[in-house]
Amino acid sequence: MKNNKAPKLINNIKKSLIENVELPNEIVLNLPLITIVGKNKLVVENFKNIVLYSTDIIKINTSSGTLKINGKKLYLKTLNKNKIFIKGIINSAEFI
């Protein structure tokens, strides 16, 4: 017989950390944090990997699904283990 109590206990601990210690959801739950500044800058934190990269479309895997960024002259200004900084003319960003 499988023990299903462990995942519930872990989720309860995470919820408690979010509520009582006031840690941000994106940190505790490893959710992507997406910041858009105007039409020319987009930052994605807590991503998994880059699926597609071109000057018109960038697709990024996150724990919430694939984020698709459409635009023109898109490029990665900064890329490190936890953060992607995209510049260019951003027309849309959506989860697909």
C-alpha cells in the first residue's frame, strides 16, 4: 500500500512557509517570475530551459508550462542559471 501522506505534508510545509515566514510563492513553489518593462524588456526567473530561440519567437520551459514570447529583433541580453533577460520589440507573452 502506498503512503500518500508525504506529498500532503510537504505541501502543508510549503504553504506554512509562504504564510508564516512570508517567503515569496515563486521561491518556495519554484514558480516562474516574469517581469515585463514596457515593450522592450522581459525577464524570466526560475525557468527550466530554452525550447526555441529566434529573433521573432522565444519559447521557455517553466514549471507552469511553456512561455512563448513573440516579437521582433528579440535577443538574450543576459542568460544565467536562474534568469533570462530578453530585449527587443515584445508583442506578446503567453503560456501555451
